[in-house]
Amino acid sequence: MRAFSPITICLNRNLTVVASIADAMKVLQQPWPRMGKLGRLNAIRMVEESLAGHCSQQAALEAFKAAAAEQGLLRTRGTTAGLGKIARMVEDLM
């Protein structure tokens, strides 16, 4: 049984569906635009803790989603590539 509904991110110009904590770990190990961002590092820690049984899958998912959102990777229904590009440009200005 899945602990959460699948989410979609755009990483390295590819749409990727994350449907499990194991999927999240696999995606976190790939190159991200900003590898050292605190959100990504926190997500790695939380996913590792979840895989070890020390935190809930839901908490790890929330950390993963926050990391993806922080870097403009999270895709929701209706999000277009153009809007994602604008979001990344705004983030770069901040």
C-alpha cells in the first residue's frame, strides 16, 4: 500500500513520478539544480529516517515535497513549463 498519492516533479528536464519513499530516495540521489540547499538535505535525512523506521512516511514525504517546491521542481495539475521557468527565475533573484 502506498503511503501517499504520487507526486510529479520536473528534474533534469524530465518529469518524474514519486510514488513511494524509495522513489523519493532515488530521486534525491540524482543531481538537483542546487545540491546543497537545506530543504534537499533535510529531505534526504527524513527519507533515510523513514526507511530506517524512525519517522513516518508522511513526514518524509512532506520534507521531500518542500525540497522540490523550494527548487521549483514540484509539478501540480495545471502547472506549465513556462510557469515553472518563471518560478525558477524568481527564485534565482531572491
